[in-house]
Amino acid sequence: MTEAEAPRRNFYGRIHGKTLRNSQKDALAHDLEALRLKGVTAEENPGRATLDLSFAGGLPLWLEVGFGGGEHMVHMAARNPQIHLIGAEPFVNGIAMLLGKIKAAGVTNLSIHPGDVRDLFDVLPAGILQKVFLNYPDPWPKARHHRRRFVTPDYLSALHRVMAPGAEFRVATDIPDYVRQTLEEVPPAGFTLERQAGLDGHWEDWLSTRYEQKALREGRLPHYLTFRRA
């Protein structure tokens, strides 16, 4: 793919939130660069060549799409030192929170793409991901915005390409209509529903996130869906 052919996409999510604390600004200035994946953006990789995977040290790759405050990502990296976990998140405040958690936990088997996950999909080799997490994604509740959800054909076809056969795709959400769309869209994209559970059926290694705790306080119940890439 040439630079002229590189996809030009709209991005609809938030990039910035509340004013960052000085410690968070310092983390972004000094800690992010060492963890940031190189060669993902069109500026760094104008020909969109396949991503150099040397950063993973030969470990199996997992991906978290939109890691929020980073607590689940750090938990998974600490629990599974035998893998390398990539987190894709464009929200600067979330990146800053993750960097603080990484430093506190002392985990080293993770990398960050501080941007749109679709750019990462463009450069990952086919069949490379062994597990993917989609935790409490932006619900885009208005019907006219449902096409912006992750569980739509464009995202899912790209996800299918970069996942290995038999790889696990987990979705956690508190929005019933997101569950509906997930069940409608994910299987036709080449995934098999393995398990669907409610509040008491979360995964054995699950860490409840700040978004889930907020949902529970507001009376919205979580749903946990597990798919396998065909």
C-alpha cells in the first residue's frame, strides 16, 4: 500500500478529557516513548509495511482494544508473563492512567499504540493475535451512530485477519443493545460464540474495571461474551 493509498478515516471518539495532573504529564513526556509501538502510523510507515514484531521478544501476542484506565491490561500482563500484550487507546487521559499503573506494577511485557486500533490492524501480520479483549467499548447509544461501534463489519473483518485460528475474542459490555449487535455481527465475520454469561459468569481471570463498577452503581448489569476465531 502506498502513502497515497493509505486509508483516510474519520475518528469519532474522545482524544482528551479532564486536565492532566503534573505527574501524568510527566509520564506522557518521559515514559510513553519507550512503550509506544513504532511503525504503526502512516507518518512512520508511509508504505504501511508489516509491523516489526521484535518488541515482543518472540512471545505470543494479545491485544486489548481501548484499555480505558489500564487496570485490566496491567492485570493481564502481570498474570501472564509468558505473553506480550498490546493496548490500543487514543484517549490521552487513559494512556496517562495506564502509564502510572505500569510503573506501580513493574510489568514489562506490554506495549502501547496511542491511537486508532484500525491503524494497528493495517500493519499487524495475518494470524498473529492469540487473544483479544474488548471491554466496555463506547456504546454509541443513538441508532444513527451504531455504525461507529467496534462490532461492525469493517472492524471485525480486520480483526479476523490478524487473529490466529482458534484465538479467543472476549467482549464485556453493560449495554443490552451492544450485546444484540455483537451477537448479530460477530459470528458472520468468522467467529463462533463459545459462551455468553451475566454478572456471575465472568471469566476466571477477570478484573472488574472502573467502567464496570460505574455501570453496577448505576444499575446496569454486565454481559460477558466469548468467541473463537474460526
